[in-house]
Amino acid sequence: MRVTHAMYRACNTTAPLATYTTGNDSITITTRGHHYFICGVNGHCQSGQRVDINVLPTTATPSSSPASSMAAPTLSSAQSPGPSSNTAASSMASIAQALLLAMAILFHVGFA
């Protein structure tokens, strides 16, 4: 449900500005400022199922926009770095050496 600020604060569902019931609703916000939404199921708003969306005004110069300095990290920078190719190659060489040693021991034990 879309509600007023007072209704949002009180979790009041009696007279919403708009009601969305499909569970797959798409809402387009075209004006700046706060937009308040709460869940209309009894007890859900009181349990925290509510959201205050604050749409900030846009500026003529994107570089001075607060959003530009708070850009989300890209997926690659959010992931932890994997092993370097040298580290991976070194690990593979160690595994290969261990397998060769194990095969040599098994071969020797099998013919003793």
C-alpha cells in the first residue's frame, strides 16, 4: 500500500493512497521526495515490512550529483580476487607431483 507519512509512521492501513495486490506489481515513481509504502497484511508493517523511498532531485551536471559519488561497485570489484595464474600453476604442479609420488609408492608396493 502507498500511504502518507503519518500513516507510514503509525502503520495505518485504513485509507491507503494506492493498493497493490498482485505481489508482482510495478510502481513508477515520477516525482521527487518521500514515497511511503507499507504491507497491508495485519502485523507485517509493525514487523518492519515498510519502506520510505526518497527520490532526490536531479542536477544539470552529473559529476556534482551525490549519486555519482556513491556508484555501486561492479560485480568484479565486489568479488574476492581469485588466485593469480602463477599461484594456480604452482598449485597444479604441487598436485601433479603429489599424484606422481602416490603412484610411485603404489607401484612399488604392488610389486614388492
